[in-house]
Amino acid sequence: MMLLKAVPYDQRTDYIDLLLLADDSEDAVRSYIDYGDLYVIHIENQIVGVMLLIPLSEDTVELKNIALSGNQRGKGIGKEAIEAAVKLYKDNGFCTMNVGTANSSIENLAFYQKAGFRMYTIIKDYFADYDPPVYEHGIRALDLVMFEREL
């Protein structure tokens, strides 16, 4: 059974390595780690990932980071964690959840659509200043593809 457990603010940096599985820039992770709600994803009392959500307004929350350790991917855990977050935030009055990923993140583009998100905008050159540049599947990460899901 999958469980989300909130991480106290004074323990957030303990999970930087997991957050870096989903974001290649430690500077970027450190820029948002203190905002919103950080959850540890547990399966059978074992930490298998993290999820960070940041309220953007009274009715919209952003899924800023979700990461699972490599051997836990492809088992439905990420989708289950998103469903738990959808329920939690819907029950707290939110109407929309946003998430963004790089244009080069082929697996993420598919994953978010399978999890009920729809593309709504592209932010060009969002990753252009990443040093070193990030490449996935031979594609340079330059643009941020934003998705949204009604809760």
C-alpha cells in the first residue's frame, strides 16, 4: 500500500538526492525546496520517492517535483501518488493541478498524459541556462511543456 507522509521543513534537505532524480539542477531544487508541501512516498514502510506540491493560487496547485527511485518506476506507484495528491488537494478546495516537464523528457510527456493531464502551454527556453545543458534521447532540454488536470 502506498502512503504519502509530509516532511517537516527542517528535514527537507535530507531528500535532495531523491528530488534530483526528477530535476537535473541542484540550484533549481534548492530554489523551490522550501515552498509548498513535500511528501515522502512510502511502500511497505520503505521510502521509494518524493513529491513536492506548491499552491499557486486559491484553486491551483503545481506538482513541482515527483521522483521515484529507479527500481520503483513502471509499477504504477507514481500514478497512485498523483491520485492521492489529487484527492488531498481537491478535498482542500483546489480545482486544478499543473505540472511541467522538459520537451526532451519523452517518458514524462507520456506519463503525465496517462495520469490525466492535458498540455496547455509551452514556455520556450526555460532550460536554456542550465549549465551543463541537459540532453535526453539526444534532444536538448530547452522548453518547458506545461500540463494541467482538473481535480
